[in-house]
Amino acid sequence: MDNNPPNQINNTQSALDAGKYIAESAKIVEVGGMPTTIMHKDMILKAHEELLENPLRTKQIVKLETPVSFIEYFNKFADDKSAIFCNVDSAQFTGVIDYHTETKAAWLEHLVKFECKKTKEWRTWSENDKIKMDQTEFAYFIEDNSKEFSDPAGSTMMEIALTLKAKKNINFSSGIQLQNGQVQLSYVEKIDGSAGPKGEIQIPDKFKLGIRIFEGGDAYAIEAHFRYRLYDGSIKMWYELIRAHKVHESAVEDVFVKVKKDTKCQLIVHGDFLHSR
């Protein structure tokens, strides 16, 4: 006597029938070197690359942190068809190992990328460009970043910062441009709520910086204007970097020249690599 419930018998039979159908209707063939299942009824193709001893092509995006490692990886896997793209704005290099030829398209699936890493110093100066600060904030900014000053020297700018920090209870009355390239800020000290001694603070109208733009790279000279605005005795101070974008472009171009010199690449161009998957 069969003690199995009717539903269980039906389910088991359905599974056996399905397996028989698949065995009779499916066939594995080789398509372009790839084992492929063909479902006879619906003619659906399903590739089985996992059945191969090795993949048919490399599918990988490698992200590296230095120009040297980028160059080493590219040279290890590149051939005479490989290409490199340099996006100046993002300072990113993309090496396409499996790139097109003049007569044949490629899969573009083996990539190596490197993005120039900005130094902390460059991030600090570029991110605070044109940011208005009060007297004390500006003093601390100069003090914290005095090592980047080249003309006047950092020690001179430190003296200005110390003066700004020391003169807390003052009202600024005017500012004038001197012939020696300094801005003279006149002030009146407040003592017990009354006007006290007068004085002046001189700050360079323009100063020069020496900053490494990218990690491991050279330092670049960049100039900045000192700016200020008076508000009923108080003051806002800031600086404006002069043509900072050109300094960035020069730093990227120097990396571009190094990559072009040290890689075995027939095609290296300025431009972004765009590839839809």
C-alpha cells in the first residue's frame, strides 16, 4: 500500500517530468569558444564561462594610488593597441588595456585608473580661497599655514599673524595702499569703551606661495592677493589665489609627461574615457 499523500506524489512526478524535459530539450554547444546552453523550445542561449579553464578575456578595473604603480601595471599588461586617457579637470588617468584598433572594435573591459591625490596643503589653500575671515580667524590661518609662504617669508607672515592676534580690542578706521606694495590698516584701540592710542598694521598686498599640488610631486609657485573690507570698525580679511587653475593644469601636465615617457603606449591623449556598460 502506498502511504505517500497524493500531493507529494504529484510534486515528485512534476519534478521528474521537468528534469526529463530539460534533458531532452537543452543542449550545450560551443559558440565562439564559449560553452552555451541552447533551450530548443524557446531557442534561449545561456553562456557558461564558468565551465572554461580560464576566462576568454580579462574583465577588471584596477584603481591605483601613485603614478609609478599605474605605469608598472600598464606596462605589465599593455600591448601595442592599449591606450591612456588623461582628464585634466579631475586629474585622472585611465589606461585601457584592451583598446580598439583602426579596423576592429574591442571590449574595453580591462582598465587601470589613477587619480592624482591632492596634498593637504593644496586642499587647504584652494578650499579657503576667497573665504572671508574675521581678524582672529585670518591670523590663525596665516599662523597654521606659514610654511607655504615664500615671499614674504613665513617668519614675516608669522609676525603679522601675532600682531593681528594681539590687537583684539580695536576699531579699524581706514586702509590704504602704500607704494611699497603693502596695505596699511589704521586702527584705534578701545580702552574701557573709549578711544585710545592709534596704530597701523601693514600687510603685503600680494604674497607668493610654494605648494606641492599632488602627493609625491613638485612644489609650484603661486601668487595670491590680500583682500579686506571694513564694516563700521570691524574687518573681514581673505586672499584670492591668482590663476590657480593654471597651476593645477601644470601639475597634471607634468604627470602626463612622466606617464607618456615611462609607459609603452602608442596612444596617450588628453580627454575623458567614457564607456557605457
